[in-house]
Amino acid sequence: MSLVELQQEFMDQVLTDGRTLPCGWDARMAAGLDIYRNAYRSTMVEALRETFPKTALWAGDHAFSQAAAHHVITHPPCGWTLDLVGEGFTETLAGLFANDPDVADLAWLEWAMHLAFTARDCVALDAAGFAAATSSYGEADWAALRLAFLPSLFSREIGSDCIALWRALADEEPPASARSLEEPAACLVWREGLIPVFRLTETLEARGLGVMITGGSFGDLCVALQAAVPGDDVAKTAGTMLGKWLADGHILKVV
Amino acid sequence: MTGIARFHGFGLGLRRPHYDDFICGGAPVDFVEVISENYMVEGGKPLSVLDAVRAHYPVAMHGVSLSVGSAHGTDRDYLARLKVLAARIEPLWISDHLCWTRTSAHNSHDLLPLPYTAEALDVVCANLSAAQDFLGREMLLENPSSYLAFPENEMAEWEFMAEVCRRTGCFLLLDVNNIHVSAQNHGFRALDYLGGLPLERVRQIHLAGHAPGEIVIDTHDREVCDDVWRLYAAAMKLVGPVATMIERDDAIPPLADLLIELATARDLAASAERHVA
């Protein structure tokens, strides 16, 4: 067996239960392989538990462990960093807890905070900088305005108040059930200094933010708002959003 | 490349429960070892903590994901990030393990064992040389603990390590606990292992605890045992003054407990020095 073949076989043995041993690998080899297989599984599940501690608390230890084991089997890690072990776990939980969407909402919040925690350090554009960058703008320039946002900014539309749930779990006073939102809403996560923070907002703002994060212009933002906002208020609503993003330190630069 | 100077000191790993002690420079150690991958990030608190610690202590970078034994070669993205971190903190040295962690498709995030064959030796030497060339410095290679031995083996682990040193010019991180664990699991004499290595290339020693059993497991979750202390004393007589570090990755106790263990290492190293003199 070549080294490539041996390593492929060994990895398959680690990732999979009940695989037949190659010729010449005896019971002693099997016992050793069990140790590597168990170490791999427990490392992955513990990494998920450390990344999603409040989701684990909310889902319950047994249910979380089963979900984590399922995720490790269906999404074996590819990259060199254990930091990304939680990639796709929100979607896994959404499938496994289809009747409890609060579990996936909470997991998304923890994952976004995890990513924000080590996102690139950047200095946000402040109001004075923005004013300087746009001081000569005419109407056409405003319509074409495009922005770059900080890499620590994330948003998602949610069906449950995962922020209230996160805070309750942080206080170790978990509620009996998650609070559904009366109106559809969204959650924004970003980092202030070294600390990930979050806020609840309307889906309209999240969708507007999505337009501009993905490269849309201020004009595109206004078009996106037209369906939900009376015509005269579109520019004012978009301007208010822009002011909020500046104040919260979401904007990196005018591009 | 310029080689790696000896550094005689006693250190601990930087672990989250002890951040405050190291950030303020209050922990009485000579150097700090960090898990490289924990700080190979874009920004945020981990790098902020590391910068603060580096202001007070020399730092050794210890990796777990180089995968020097991978038949699929080195990972350029990984090496690029490792190099960026090294430029930032100017470490004493960069170390990783004689093992492999990934195939072309998957990563085990565990230190998997190599067959000690001529083919594997060629692969390790090619990968390590490529890594050292990319980083512009020699590395330290750590002997692993292992729980199985391949029927394909053509040489002893220490012979394999010695040949890697000879071909690549790398230095050694001697994990005394790993020698003890593997000696128990594979039935060789720990002193034979030591005797087969080019000990003049050792720059650091690791000490740790393990879980006894039919197969001994390198757990890093308890105190260093008496057998490992005895082997450390023997090793220090042969190696001479180098850096020694206590590795604790699980069930992490208060810093004071680790400092007591480190004091034992200091005493044993001093006795070894007197013995040699």
C-alpha cells in the first residue's frame, strides 16, 4: 500500500464506523484505530459545544450531542483550522429541529459572534469621514454611491427572539420556551472593539443592508425599499439606515 | 538559514484560564508557548492577547496542523498564515509534530501516526524542507505519541526522526511524555529511543500527563507522573540545558499548580547540570 493509499484508508477508518480492516492490520491495530476514531469524534463534538455553548444549553445536552455527531458525520472537516468546525451547523440544526426554529436562530447568532470575534481589525468610517468623502456629491453621485462594510458585520432574518434567548441563557435563567416575534425581524451582529455585539432590527433594514453589502448602490437600496415604503419616504428611510450604519460603525469606506 | 540558538528556560502554555496572569507579565516563567493555530486569525481578541503576552515573554509557536507527513504535500495557505504570525511575534522557534492530519479531502484535527517507511521518510523530508524554505527558518519537529504501529514499518521511530534531522537540518522538540507513552504502547526502551536521536539538535522539551491503561493515552489532563520525571532527569543529563515546558490542555488547574510542577522541572534540570559538570 502506498502512503497515499494508507492515509486514505486510515482517514476512512477514522471517519467511518464498522469498516473492514485492510489485510495485515490486526486486532492491535483495530484497538489503536478505535482510540484515534474516538479522539476525532470527541474533539469535533467538543469543538462544536465550545462554539455553540448556549445552543447546547437550549437544545439539551443529549440532543445537542446527537446533532453534533450527526453534523460531524455529514460534514467532516476539510480545512486546517478547527475554528471553522461550525460551518454549516446552523443549517444542520435547522433540518434536525425543524419544529423549533429558535434552535437554528440561536445557533446562527452564536456562529456570527464567533466569526466576528476574530474578524479582521478595521477602523470604521465615521460621520466626519463620510461627509468628507461625499462633500462634492451631486444627485447622480448619491444614486451611484457604493460602500464597503466591516468584515465583522453579519445579518439574518429570524423567526424567534434569539437575542432575548441568548441574554436569558447568559444569565443562566433560560425561559421555558423561546419567544416568537410578532413581526418578522432580523438580527445584526458586529464587533465593537474586541467584543461581538448584536441588535434586533426590522427585516427592511436587513434587506437594505444586504443590497449594499453585496455591492448594490444607494440607488439600488432606494429601489429595494420602494415596495415597502411610501414613495416620498424612500430617500428619507434609506438615509436613516445609512446614518444608523455610520453611527454603529458598520461602514469601512466609500468605494 | 541560521540555525536555532539554545534557550535555557522554563515555560508554560498560554491557556485561556491563565490569560490575565500572562497579559500583565505576572507569571514567573521564562517563556510562553502558544498553539499557533489559535492565533492564525484575521484579528480580534486572540491577537490582542498574544501581543500583550509577547510584550512580557519570549514566545514559542507550537503547531498542530502542518501535517508534515501528508502524502498530499504542504498547505500553502496554512504556511502563509503561519509566516504572518511569526513575523508578528518573532518567536523563539516554530514547532510541529511528526504526524499527518489531512488527506486531499478531509482533516482529522488529530495527530495521526505515520508508517516509518522509506517512502514516508521522503515525504516528510520534502514537506518539512518546503515548509522551512517558505518560512525562511528551521523548525523543531516533535516526536509523537502513538497507539498503533503499522506492519509496514521499516525502521524505528527514532531512526526515522534522526534521518529527518540529517536530511532537512531541522531541530527537535523532545516530548518526554510521548516517548514514555509510545514505549509503553509499543514495547521499546525509552532510553534506547533517547540514545538513537541526535540529541545535540534538541531545543525544547515537553512534559505532560497521560492516562494509563492497556493502551496508554497522551491526554495532557493531569500531572506529570514519576516515570516521566525520571525519564526527564535522564534526558536532561544527555541533552544539556534547553527550554522545558509543561503541556496542559485539559482539566487545566490553577496557574500555581503548574508552577509547582515547573519548579520540579527546574530542580531536576539543575541536578542534571551538576551531574554533568
